[in-house]
Amino acid sequence: MKPTIFLTATASILSAMALSMGCASVSHEVNVDTDLEYCNTQIMRTLSSLRTDSGTIDYSMIPRNIADSASTWECRNVCPEEWCDGFWPGVLWYNYENTGDTLLRREALRFTESLKSIVYSPVYDHDLGFLIFCSYGNAYRLTADKACKQVILDAADSLATLYNPRVGTLLSWPRNVGMFGGHNTIMDNMINLEMLFWASKNGGRKELYDIAFKHAETTMNNHFRPDGSCYHVAVYDPESGEFIRGCNHQGYDDDSMWARGQAWAIYGYTMVYRETRDPRFLAFAQKVTDVYLSSLPADGIPYWDFRDPGIPEVPRDASAACVVASALIELSDYVDASTSRRYLDASKKMLATLASEHYRCGDAKPAFLSHSVGNMPANSEIDASIIYADYYYIEALTRLRNHQA
């Protein structure tokens, strides 16, 4: 394939505008095998770049991002504060699933095991689910290693200590209770419920299911506007459990629809329906999906916030597209035939656009994708390659391959 050209910020915006206005032609056909081969190539490049001259890898240093102006991964040391550390091991596990390469299994396990100490440290925040279920969860799914299973069960018990029964949700950021003025629950937390559901069904405490169910139910009742768009943060009185307010910590403002937050809602409620089979959650998954899809530009890749008044001259967020593309493949299995086709077609459109030269890193960087946004208000990871975009991208491709099998 052709190398990706480094773009200036202005050129990036113009290119994105061209895509949204239909000036760039993007086929909606997805060649899953070719796209997974591309992922494998980039993963091997990353592993090579992580090796020292002596051929060793420091497994405590995990790829996090590649800035728009950079060509190598910024790696960060494993610790509870680094919420993204589980995604790179997860990428390796998906690639092992797709290739059967025993080298990948070995490296995936080594990176996964580097996270173990986090489980047995005081729980830092809700991201324990991201950290452990993306890494150890995939490890156990593919290896049935009992040691991995025990780590997941212990992590689920630790995560559950953040649950406030008066509120009915897990506390997301203990360190930010003062800043928000109460028990804060963020939309991202929906993804961490999967570890609780799994643990309750695989030898863990049955109360973990009840905690996850109640969190999803409380969030559904308080975290959304009438049109189905979500706040990033819901704040509750920790004593009475009363809902105080919704706000957007990483979105444009409190009335906007932050793209990745909405993506977490789509993915989260799809998963919650799978785990509970409660029809309320399926209907709600469709509601939060439809407001997202109806707001997309023509190429299927969202602006970082759907209600940023600077559109179209603002960054896209490929990471949100990857999360939604993966969720829609699963959601398409739970709905009627016409809705299923619509969701699957939307996912394929997103994946086809992401496979275009505009979004692929190609030879320029060892990541899969460019043009993700981390935290716009904090001016962090803007128009970057980010590891969770790569994780949900390879997950989406893997799900589509399995769906088509």
C-alpha cells in the first residue's frame, strides 16, 4: 500500500472536509482478510520497535499514542492511573486469534501479566475493567488459563468496591468527588460492567450481576437527554442517591454530544442486553445508536463532538468510529432483519472509511489508524493515533470476520 503522508493541521481539516462533502470516493466494501493482514503488519512493526538492541522488551512499558507529528509510540509505565494499558495486550490477543502465531501468544501473555500488580493494589477507579478485561479477559477466552480467570475474578471484586447502593452506580473517579460535587459516574463506566457480568457467571459472587444490572438501569434513567444523547458525567448525592446534574467533562459543553461518550453508550447497552436479555436494554441500545447514526457525516466517521459549532473545521474521532463499528456488528444480531441490515451496513461503511489512506497510518507509523481525539478540552491526544482506537478496530474486524463465516 502507499505510505501515509504526514499532514499539517490545516491539510488534515481540508481532507476531512472533502470526505464529509463526498469529494473523496470511499468504497463501502470491506476486505476483512486484507485489513487484518494490515493489522498484523503494523503489530509486528510495533513489536520490533519495542525491542532493545539486545532483543529484549520491557513489558512494563505499554504503547499509548503516536502524536500527529511523531512516528513512534509513546509508551507509558504500567500503573493504575494509566487506563489504556489493557488495550495493547488485547490487540495482541486478537491478532493471535486471527493468525494462530505462537509468537504473538507469548508476547500477549507477557504484556498481560505485567498488569497483574494493578489488581492487587488499592482500587484506583472504574478503569480496572478496561485494564483487566481487555487483557486478561481475552487471554482467558483464548487460553482457558485458570490463573488468568482468577485475576479477572479478583479484579471484579475490587471494581465492585466502588459501588454505592444508595446511588445504584459504581463511582468512576474517587479523586474527583470534590471537583464534581458528588458521586460521579461517567459513560465510559458502562464498558467495565462486562467484567462484573462475566465474573458473576464464571465462579464469582452473584451480587456482581446485580451491581452491573443496577448500574446500567440507573445510568439509563439519568444519564441521557430525551433524544438519546448522553452526558459524559452524571453526578449524584452520595448519601441520598439523588441525581444532581449531568455534565460533559470531555465534550464541547454540557448540552453537546461527545462522540466517544455516545460510542461507549452504544457499545455498553449492546453488551448489557447480551448479558441480561432484558428487552428494555435492547430498545435503549437502539435509541442511543440511532441518534448517533443520524448525526454522522457522510463517510461515517464522527467529529469529536457532534455539536461543536466549528464543524466541519474540527477534528474527527476515529476511535469513536471503531467502538461503534464493533458494537453495531453485535447489535445487528439482536434486532429485526431490516434494522440488522442497516446497522451492519453502517458498520461496514465505517470500516471501509477507516481502511482508506486518509485514516490508515501505513508506513508512516506502526499504529493502525490516525485521526483520533483523546481529550479535546485538555488539549490532549488531538488528531493522534491512540491505542484504544486500534483495539476496537481489530475487534470490529474480528467480529465481522466471524459474522461472515
